[in-house]
Amino acid sequence: MLAPGPNPGSFGAVQPWRNLDEASTPDGKLVLRQRGERDFLLTIDGRVLMSSMLHRSEDSLAKLAIERIADRPRARVLTAGLGLGFTLRALLDVLGRGAQVEVAELHEPVVRWCQGPLAPINGGAASDPRVRVLPGDVMGFVRAAAREPHRRYDAIVLDLMEGPSQGRAHVNGRIYGSRALADVRSALAPGGVYAVWGEEEDPGFLDLLMRSGFDARRVIVGKGGPKHVVYVAQPAQQRGDFLPRGGELPHGSPAPYEGGGQPPAGRRKPR
């Protein structure tokens, strides 16, 4: 979810930002900042990680992930990370009452913040009875499900600090590399969906998904402002009428068009 952004203090002058809490992590100092009653920022080493004022791409990620399994009354979903709770909230809003959502989160303070001061803005998502928050690395849970068929997921939804943007699929090979994608494929139930948020276009990741046995599409989220990309994939033999291989669908467009060309111009901004 990490995106280059302005100085957190530049979002407005009506009320000052204040540090609500902070924690040291292997990735740097994680800070929860607040302005007024409902404006929050999550920063790491001074860089904007998430903003409560911009979360449409989280909403789109959840809807795109669940739309093809919406008829499963007891869907099992794995997601990471928790952030400000907006992706989780969006997932819960489109899932049925019998669904189970497991949330992998590395940083305990994030869980505490989502269950505390952030609960009013995410509708108490982390305390929903359908939710089980699991401390640890999401790929550990993916590998466990790949080994044990009874633990497989109907959807795996990743909204991490860094998505597979601008070649980061190679840098973060442990999460987005070919071996990781093989584990994801094995961890999905029949007809399951894999959805990933990215700050900006990475054509190489779409190609890697298809080489790894998925049919995949990329959806550009945002109009007239910040734009991000969501990758949605299903194992190829289950694709049905999913989308032409490598298809690209701008969010809200009535018809797909083939990928493979240059990505849309312009760098994605913070959500």
C-alpha cells in the first residue's frame, strides 16, 4: 500500500495533525496520525502509507475479488494487510453472513489501532465475528493452505505495503515471484480468485501471472485523479468466460481490450 506522497502536514490547515501512536518495526517507524475526528494517516518513516481520505482502490479491490465468488454462502477469504481497515470493511460488505475472513498482519499495533481509534471509520471491521486476525506473514498461511486442501481459500486478496509495481515483482519475489504464485494457485479452492493491489502498472507481473498458470486481467482504478491497478486472476483451467488472456479492463469500462501495449501514462498517487 505504500505510495509516494506529500508531507503529511500538507493535507490541510484547518486543524493540525497530531501523532496518536507510533511503533518501531523492521520496516521503519510506523506512526498513526489524526486530524479532527475522522481524518487519519498511517505513515512509515515519514512516508504516507494510507489515508482515510482516499480509499477507493481498496473498495475496488474487494469488489473485484469477490464478484466471482459472491454466490458462495460460506466463502473463505485470506487477506493482508490490515492497514486502516478499509479493504477488510469492503470485503465484509460484499461477503455473506456465513463467510470467514482471515487477516494476516505482521504488526500488532496495526491490529490494536484498527480495533481502537480506527474502528469508527472502518465500521469495526476487525471486530466483526466473521473475522479472524492472524499475526504473521501472509505467505506462511498461503503455504499452509497449499499443503492442506481443507484449508484452501475461495479468495486471496493482497493489499500490502508494496504491490508488484514497476518491477517490484522481482524485488519482492517472496510474495509475487513464480514460486509464490505456485503456492497461491495451490492454496485456492476450485474457481478461487487471487486479487492484488498495485500502486502502478507492472506489465511484467501480468505476464508472470499467465506464465504461472493463471488467467489474469488488470483493472485501472481511478478517474481524473489518483489511479492504481488491481490484478485479478483465476487458475487457467477454471477460467470459463473470465477474460481474454492478458486482458485489461479500466474500472467501469463496458468491454475488455487486449493487454500487451504500453500502460496508461502518469504515475499513481497516494490513495
